[in-house]
Amino acid sequence: GQQVMQIPQYQHVQEGEDFTTYCNSSTTLSNIQWYKQRPGGHPVFLIQLVKSGEVKKQKRLTFQFGEAKKNSSLHITATQTTDVGTYFCAGYSGGGADGLTFGKGTHLIIQP
Amino acid sequence: DGGITQSPKYLFRKEGQNVTLSCEQNLNHDAMYWYRQDPGQGLRLIYYSQIVNDFQKGDIAEGYSVSREKKESFPLTVTSAQKNPTAFYLCASNPGPSYGYTFGSGTRLTVV
């Protein structure tokens, strides 16, 4: 079945440093979604990417979808303490009614 | 405000018992999903439903059962056949395939 790999599993940064998490799928994706889960909370939808090579920005967050639609990245510029949490990518292969396949997430830890 | 309500927030179960986790949404979404989250494992799909009175198994359906008698409700029963039920259970919904998910706040189940 479809697998979605995400690296790194943990990332420690100093406040103000940049952060990037990478996502790779074993199959070509119809779209990819990104979620953020704060400690003790539930995942919250951030964005969806659909087109090959697509780049979207939300303030300090930049999301990219690879040309082959098998990989994606999330980059945060100048991290803040409010960015703490786990970032998940989730891929949808399309062609049916299956749910999303989630990566295992990247835990972002920020040191003041 | 529209959203997804999961109850209870915490649940303790004795070995050999069945328990039912509630999930209700007032978003008028057709699709609903159940995911299980374990530390370091990301989210794994248990069951999903695209329409009332219809549902499909996800990747880890063994030991679980669901029903979808109403559009708003998608309860999950964790049966005694589930070997390791201690986990964080998340219910989600969306308008259909390739839309972002809205998650409930989750139920943390512990076997005692």
C-alpha cells in the first residue's frame, strides 16, 4: 500500500532559526495536505497542494509540491515559540474514496 | 460554530470490555473518518464512511466496528478483540475526497 515517509522525526532549533520538514511518498499523489498538531491537541489543517511544482505561502510558512508529485516540503522562516508542535504531511492518491495516508510527523522543538 | 465533537475526552476500559467512542459533526460533511494515533506512529486509518449507511475498512480495522446511521454521527466501538487498544483516537470529517479534514479534539483510551 501507499507509504508516506517524513523526515526528520525531531528537530530542535533556536528561536529565530529556520525549519524544514520533508515528505516522500512511495506513489504519485493526487494532492498532499499539511497539518499542525500542538502538544496535547488535535491536528489542524494548514494547506493543500494539488499541482506539480506548486508553491504556496502562509506568512512565514512555505509549502512546496515536487514536480513528480511524490514529495513535498514545509519551510518555516524565523521560527517563533508559537510554531512548536508536530507537523504532518498527508497524501491522497485519488481514484477512490480512501482516506489520507499520514506521515509520522516532525516534532518541532524550539529553544528560546 | 460548526465542528466535530468527540466524547468522552478520556476513557478507561477494563480488559475484555467493549467501549464506544462518540463522534458528532454539524458541518454537513458527507465523509467521516476514524484515526488512531500512537506515539511515534503518526495517524493510522481505522474506518471511513463516504455516505450514510456505508463504510469501509481502513488499514487497521481489526478489533474495531463502526456504524453510520445518520450523516452527523459516526461512532467507533473498540471491541475486546483489539489487542492493544490504548491510544489516542481522532475522528475527522470533510466534504469529500481531496478536501482538508476537520478533526475532533480526540478521545484518549486507556486499558486498565
